[in-house]
Amino acid sequence: MPFSVFTIGEFARYSGINPKTIRYYEEIGLLPQPLRSQAGYRLYADADLARLRFVQRAKLLGLSLAEAKKLAD
């Protein structure tokens, strides 16, 4: 199965989430710290995109970020 790798710009575009929000989600532990390229760019995988989409759905259902994090962990 192919494995996708996204930069933060691509990740933001595919998810519809602002890059600043993505970095905030990393900071609070909602998203894991991404791998980094040799140049220091954040690199995200398909699993990260799935987790972010889960968080988006949880928010639509009225869950807080803390509740979404508990469910995702």
C-alpha cells in the first residue's frame, strides 16, 4: 500500500485546517510531533491526516479538544 508524505502546506490544504492550528494541535498533544525532513520541514503521514479528520468530526459533534484527544489516544 502506498504511503503518502505531506508538508504542512499540503496537510493544511487536504484537511482544510490552517497551518497555525495544526502547529497548535501538535503543541497540545492532539497531533503527534511530525517527522522532519533534513531541511527541518514538518512531514505528515496518512495516519496523521486520519487523526486530524477524526478531531474535526469530534468537534462537529460538540466535543472539546480535550475530549477528542482522550478518544483519539
